[in-house]
Amino acid sequence: MDIILLQRIEKLGTIGDVVTVKDGYARNFLLPQKKALRANEANKKVFEANRERLEKENAEKRGEAEKTGEKVAGAEVILIRAASNAGQLYGSVNVRDMVAGLVEQGHDVDKKQVIMGAPIKVIGMHDVTVALHPEVHVTVKANVARSDDEAELQTQGVDVLAQLFEEEQKEIEEAADANRIDPSLEPGEIPAELLDEGAEAEAPAEEAASEEEAEG
């Protein structure tokens, strides 16, 4: 379907552009949301007659969004969650959590403006986009941690998740070292301590055989 955009749509175009989109996308989203008009002759005339007003209104809304963006950009929302020793959350952080955190800080943001792509499922500092206007996007931080102390470390730039990974790898290596055979041995060579154990096991057997021969 050919449509006339009434506002900038990412990857499609800006106000006044005539573009072709799938019928479902136009009928279910763009047209009901008044983000576009069907590109027929009547609507083209209506748009041209109102172009100046629409562009002016868009510029005003963009200006307001830019002012709001200056306050919201860089905001950090601390979210304390239970997680495994590997940093995997027992659950997730979603759009609603981010909106609640931003509103608590005094920012006027709703869930339609927060873009996460997918829920957050690991601890760490995560970038979240807030679309205040089709042409104004800012980035905020989701500081997901298991405790306030951990959150503070992440605020300071410490990669807690990387630390957890390093600690886990260290434990694995230490466990492997404790069970590793002496690397200085030649292939097929038996460790001395195992030879000693074998000798101790054979000695009683040899003594028992000697006693039987004497009795015989």
C-alpha cells in the first residue's frame, strides 16, 4: 500500500514522503495511529494544504522532546534482583520496570517510549533507548545488580559480571590442578606415590605366600 507519512518513521522516511509498505502494517499501525494517510489524490491534496501546519507542529513537539531529552539522557535506574553466582537473573527486567524507575526519578516517560528489544536477564549495566519523539532518541542506563554494593561498583565502571566469570574460571582451574597428574612425568610413567601404594599392597601378599611355603 502507498501511504503519505505524517511524521518521521525510522527506516521509512519523514513527513510528506510517499512510501510503499505492507497492507497489514499500514492498516494495523500507521493509519490507526495517524502516522500516515493513504496516498490517494484526495489525501495528497489535503496533506499539501496542511503541510506547513504539520511541519510546524512537528518542529514544536521535537523541540519539547529535545528539552526533555536533556534531562532524561544518561539517567541510571538501579534494579536489585536475585541472580545466580554466574550473574543470571531469576526472572528478568522489562519495560515496565524501567518506566517505574524513571518515573520515580521524576521523568515523564511511558512504556510506549521505552525500547528494550528484549528483557534483561543478566546483571550489569545495560543501555536502554527512550524515544521521546520520532526524531529524538536518548539513552538511559539499567544498572541491574544483586545488591546495593554491587550496583555501586557498576556505577563506578567495574564489570561485575566479568569478575564473576573470572572467579568461576579460577575455581575450575584450582579444582583441575588439585586432580591433575604431575605434568613432568613421561607418557605412561606412573607417579611415585602410586608406585609406593602398589608396593605396600603387594608386600602383605608376598609375606603371606612365604608363610605358606614355610608351613608346607
